[in-house]
Amino acid sequence: MPTTGVPQHWIYSNVDQIWLDSHQFAYQNYNAGKLPEEFFNKLKQSWNIDLTRRKLSEEPINCFVHVAFGKTATNQLE
């Protein structure tokens, strides 16, 4: 998906995704039927997700944010 809203004075821009909670993201996608049970079970094992020790939200929540940054013609990072 192309990045929109980039300031015109930036000569270079990038958008990065920062994960806040990958366990919650996997859990809510499993609950929504977007991940098969077998795949979710593999994630639980490889990511060490223990549903008995950690309460994850039944309702979907934001699990990552996007951060945009760019460089100006004078080499300033914004």
C-alpha cells in the first residue's frame, strides 16, 4: 500500500511498523478465524504464549503502530 500524506519537502521517506503485542495480535486473529488452529498452536509453542499465565483481550485491539520518517534536502531527519 503506498504511503500518503508525506510532506512535500521530504526527499526520502519510510514507514516502519512497530509491534506492541504480537501475542495479542496472533490470539485475536485466531479468534476471528483468520488463523487455523494448527498454525496458532505452532505459534503458541514457538513464541511461548501461555494463555493460562496471561490474559489476552477477547476484543481486537491495536497491536502495532506505524511510524513515518523522512529526510529533507538539507539532510534533516524528521
